[in-house]
Amino acid sequence: MKILEANIYGYGCFIDRHFDISNDFQVITGENESGKSTFKSFVSSILFGFPTKREKNENYVPKKGSIYGGNLVVLQHGQKYLIERINSDKSNSLSIVNKQNGEKIPESLLKKWLSGIDKQLFNEIYAVNQTGLHAILDLKPNELERNFYSIATSGSQEIFEMQKKFLKAAGELYKPNGRVPKINVMLKNYDRQQKNLQHLINRVDESKQLEEKIVELQEQNLLFQQEKGKYEQQISELQQLISSWDSYQEILSTSKMVTGDKVKIKLAVFEKMQLQNNKINAIEETLNSLEKQMAHVKSQLDEKNFAELGFYLRNKDDFDKLFVSLSSSKKQSERATDNTEILSRRSKNSKNSEISLVFLGILGISILILFFVSNTVVKSIGLIGIIAGIYGFSKTIKKVSGNESDNRPEQTTKQNNFDFCKEELGLSTDYPENLKRILNFQNQIKEQQNHRDEYEAKKRFLIQEQNDKLSKLRREQIQLDTQLKEFGYDSFAALRNTYFQQQNQIETESRLYGLKSQIPSGLIGKLKRYSSRNEIEEEKSSISNEFKLKKDDYDKRLELVISYKIQLEKIGDSNEIAVLQQEAANQRAQINTKIEEWLALSLTDRWLDDYLGKLSKNRLPQVIKLATNFFKRLTRGHFTSIILKESQFILQASDNQSFRVTELSRATAEQLYLSLRLAFVVTFNKKIGLPIIIDDGFVNFDRQRKFQIIDLLLEISTETQILCFTVDISAICDKVSNEGILVI
């Protein structure tokens, strides 16, 4: 048998709860007081019956007025069955339905599936818990071996002791012809009380009709209580769909953006090519800068407008001859001035001065003689003297002028060399002034030539830099093109676009994953059935209205039940009917409880007699063999075999040493206990097939031992379902999927 679902109408702290426990190894976890023990009790209650009022520690009647009970969906022989138990004041109903065809199955089939096992025997054999471990560890050494033998034989420490008590306890409850046993006494009292009650009921026929109406109304309300959970679940689910609709629409729109292409360009490759492309961009920026500098140099050269230099270059041959001539004349002139010319000029001027003075003296004397001497002869001589003085003085003057004019032909000759530049340089007849202007012009063209040479040098440097950068640009571009070609791209821009598209795709996929994680996977499939939020809201409104109508009907029926009960109380002269009915109900419950106890004791005793007889012959060797395998795994190969000799265990270690049970450490004794318990259950369960319940059975184990026992339980669960109740799941999380862990 495998339990697939647990649906609780009302049981202890649980009201209208559904649990999926369909995994082979199902972990049920939660904080202390979260309801793990209640859930475990619910499972056994559905299979074996609810706790009786005698079981004071197991009172799970819901305090909020919900239906006391629920159902389990189980898998048995390949078919799904729903086992439902509902406990009320008047009855304790059990129903079994085949989920595939809806056929109702006789209640006796459940007893057949359980093979006569009752709740107590199930809890002792199939439930492995910390209490059992504490019990064996508290035993005296001489009791420990017998206890382990009891476990290997019957799967429980208490089977042998309980067997002796069963018959005695059953006899104290009921005997066919007995008067003292409790059930016999209770049946007699119940018959007497029923006669009194029937007498009162027969007097008031109306009360019977009212009771029938009350029962009918209560049955209808019971059906509504069963449907209530479904309605609330549907409404809650539809509200969840409405709340998730916007996220679902965003998932749809985002999904369209996901192309499914895988990322082909790695980050390292992209960064390498980006670096190469940056190098090329830097070179291109440098080339642009050089172009601007060359343009600036050219504009500076154009702004200078070297007109004088241009004129010089157009008349270069004439200017070069002129400059050579001037240079030679300048040198000669400088030498003449320094030497001969100065001396000659001084001598001539001196002589000419002396001659001039002589002639002036003669002229003066002759004039004086002419005016102051009366002698005619003397006046004649004076007149001749005047004529001679004038003639001699004029001759002297002409001679000086002739010396000065001796240089004029040379100046005139040189003046003729200036004709080609006379107009451009603004030359005149003044030779020294012309020389000055030409020398200034020569200095200007030299200065302009220096400036132009400087600009030309800058231009040549910039051209050389440009050529170097162009060469480097070609090399870097070839290298980039080679890298791009390896990945099938014509340009870095295309590769960059692809890379950024892929990055966007990754971000889109990540966003889509985040959106999907916000909505439970089951809801997405349900959302696909709707075309709009309004459609969901309309369905929710329809179901809510239907639920409200049924709720209103339920409230009306409840009011009628109260009204009918009030009428019942008014029927007759006293409250005897109600009192007797309550007492009868209490007696029935007590009798049913006692009968269940008697049946359990009787059947268990007979079953144990038959079972233990067969087990000692056929099953015990199998248990020891399987326990040896489990014990070897749990001790990590330290102990290799378990030998049973005259009801005593001999444990063989890997180094061939032998140990008695009393010589084991506390931890090893716990491992032996679990090995025998599990081996017995696995062997025993091959015919019956009930789930195994582990209730914090290894809470005191260290982490390594927990891993070992969990691995063993996972292996066992492939054949027998295991329900593991625990607070600490740290050692289980890595070995069990999320679906295998139920948090309550």
C-alpha cells in the first residue's frame, strides 16, 4: 500500500487541509508543535480507526465544530482507492471508493489489506521512533540481548509481553455467556435504557418525524461541509489566477523576445577585439589631429603672404647678381674709405684750397688797385689781375668739380642694375637710399625664407607622422579583420551588435526566469485556458454566487435544525427523551470502543500465534540476513555479519573479532537496533506492504551516520513507502527533491 494524499476535514489543529505525500521517501517536517504528531495520528486513524475516549493523550476532535475525520488516497494493487472515516456523536463511518470507476468497496477489504494488524501493532512494528531507541538503551545488559531477539523475531520489543496480556484483557472485556465482563454489563444496561427511550418515543410520534427531518437536514449540511472546501479552494485558486494575470501576460510578452539562440561570443573574445578596435580608433583620431595640424600650418603659410619672397623668387637671377655686385661694391667701398680715398681727398682739397686762395688774393689786390690807384698803368695791371684771378679761381673750381664727377659714371652704371626692381621696391635716383632699401628687402626675404623653411619642416614632419600612422593603421586593421574573419564577421560593429544582442537575450531570459518564479508552475498551465482577466473574474463571480446560495441554504437548514430541536425539547413533560438519547449515544460510543478493543485483542492474539509460529521457521533467517547487510552499511563495513546462535547475537567485525550485544557502544547499539527493526519490517512487509513511519528515529546520530541511514532508507523506499517525520532536514535536503519534503 502506498499513501498518495491526505485530506483532513477536521483533526486536531488541522481544518480543511490537503497534503500530497505521494513520494516513495516522503519527508514531513515542521517546527515543534506544528502538527507532525497530529498528522501521523491522522494517517493511522484513517487506516485503523479514531482514538477512543480512553486514549486521553490522543484527543484530536476539532474545537471549531468542523467534521471530525478525513480521507486518504492510497495505491493498492495498481488501483487508487479513497479511504474515508468520519466520526460523529452517533456513528463512526468508514467508506472505501475505487477512484477509477467510483465503485464503493466493502469495508472488509481494508481489513484484508491490513492483514489483521491493528493500530497498536502497526505503531509498534512499522513506526520507528526515538522512544524505541531510548527504551533499549535504558535496559540492563542481561535484558538487551533478549530485547534484540524479540525485535528480530516480531519486529517489536513488546510483542511477547503483549501476547500474554491479550487473552486476559479480552476476557475482561467480553465473554459470550458472561455477566461480569464490561461489555456484557454495558450491553444489558444499553438494552434496558433503549426500552425506556423507545417507550417515550412511541408516545410522541411527532418527535420521530422531527428527528428524521433533523437527520435529513444534517445530512444535507454534511454534504455542504464536504463541498465547502472545494468551493473555497476553487475561489482561492481563481483569485490567485487573477492576481497572477499581469505577471502571466508579462511572461507571454517576454517569451516572444526570447529567440532561443545560444551565446556564441565569449566576453574574453569581445574584450580582445574591442581593445583592437580601440587601438584603430585611437590611430584614426591621431590621423585626424595630424590633418588638422597640417591644415593649420597651411593656413598659417597662406596668411603670411610672402610677397617680397615671391617677387624675389620670380627675379632670382637678377637679384642674385645684384646682391653679388652690391656685396663686392660694399667691400671695395669699405676698403677705399678706410685707405686711399680719404688721403687723396684730403690732399686735393688742400691744394685746391691753396690755389683758390692765391687767385682770390690776386683778385682782391687787383680790385683794390683798380679802385684806389689812379695810375692808368697800374689800373691796367689791376684789371689784368682781376681777369687773371677770376680765370684762375674758376679753373680751380672746375677741377674740383671734375674730381667729384669722376665717380658719377660708376654710380650711374650701378643705378642701371636696379631697373628690374625699381618700381616694386620704390627706388629713386638717390643711390644711398636705394642701397638702403635693397638691403632691407634682402633682410626681409631672408626672414621670410626662414619662416617658410620652418613651416615646410613642420609640414614634412606632419606628413611623416601621417605616413607612419597610416602604416600602423593598416597593420592593426589587418589584425582586426583577421580576428573578425575567424568568427565570421565583416566588421567590428557587426560583432558588437551581435554581442550586445546576445547580452540583451541573456537579460531577457533572466527576466523571464524571474517572472516565472513568481508564479507557481501549476498556475501557468491553468492561466493558458483563459483569454482575459475578465473571463477568470466572471468564473470566480459565478462560483462565488453559487457558493453563497448554498451557504445561505446551509444557514437556513441550520436554523431549521435548531428550531426542530427546540420543538423536540418541548414535546413531552420533561427532558427525559433528550437525556436518554444522550446517554444512549454515550453508551453506544463506549460499547463500540470496548468492542473495538476486544476485537483488536482477540484478532491480534490469534494472528500473533499463527504469525510467530511461521516466522520462527521461515522468516527469521531472512531477517538476520537482511539485517546483516543493513548493519554492515550503517557501520561503514566495520561489522561484516550478524550470527544468531541459541537466541544470542554474535557480531563479527572486519578484523575477525567477535562481539556480544552487551559489548557494543551506545551508537553501535542504536545502529543494530535500526538494522533489526528495518530488516524485520522489510521482510514482514513483502506480503502486507504498509508504509514505514520514521519519527525522528535518528535525531541523536552525528551527520555522517545520518547520511548513512538516509541512504539506506532511500533504498528501502523503492519497495516500501517511508514517511519520515523530523524537525531537522539539514542532512536530507541534498538527497531528497523539494517535492519529497512536506512542510506543515
